[in-house]
Amino acid sequence: LCLQNKELPLQLNYQYIVNMKENRTKKKILRLSAVMVCVMALFAGCAKTEFEEELLYGTWYCADYEGGFYYTFNQDHSGSYRDTNGDGKTYTWTLSDQYLDITVKGSGVNVAAIETYVIESLSANKLVWYDQNDPSRTKYTYTK
């Protein structure tokens, strides 16, 4: 009987250790699950925005500029922009995800300038973008 009493605390200690290990494992699994949920939410928030290129084709007018401004996007990725006086330039363009790159040839010297715009929304008759290099992120709205 005396020997059994000495073994009882050892059995309780063993069970206590097993329970502690199980609790630690459960906590680790819970923490890992929480981290995985956060990572998945982060990647879901970084999903690419893609716009249909065909919606961009045509001539767009923006009254946000003084006197108004026109951009024309052709199917062959050429285009032109001009103000209401007709002064403007020609360019080539590419659309990748929500980024619109417009490459304008310089006058005189054959130097190209690339302007990158971030498209916020694009539909059949409305286009909203801002200049990627503009720290104020001023949005411009165009209509067909």
C-alpha cells in the first residue's frame, strides 16, 4: 500500500505533463491557424485588378483640366492626346492589370517619356485614373 501511494504522484505527474504538452500543441495549432488566416487575408487584399482593354478604345474627354482634354486610344495601341485647341501629341500605350503606360515621343530629340496612370475604374463610358507619380493622387474622370 505504501508503494502504491508513491506511484500515484508519479502517475499524476505523468498525466499532468501529457496534458501540458497537449495544451501547448493546441496553442501552437491555434496560433498557426491565426497566422494562416492573416496571410490569406493579406493576399486576398492584394489581388490584381484587371480591366478589359476593349473598353479603353475610343476618345475620352476630361473637363477636370482647364479648357478640357482629350485622349484617344486605338486598337493598335497608338493614340493621341490634345487640348480643346487641338494642341497635342501622339503616343503608344499598354495596359497591364490596372496600370496604363503611355509612351510619348519627345519633339526634336527622339526621347520617349513614359507616363504611368493607375486606373481606378473603367466602364463603357467612364474612365477614372490618377498619375502614379503624383503624390496627391488627384483623380481625373473621363467620359466618352
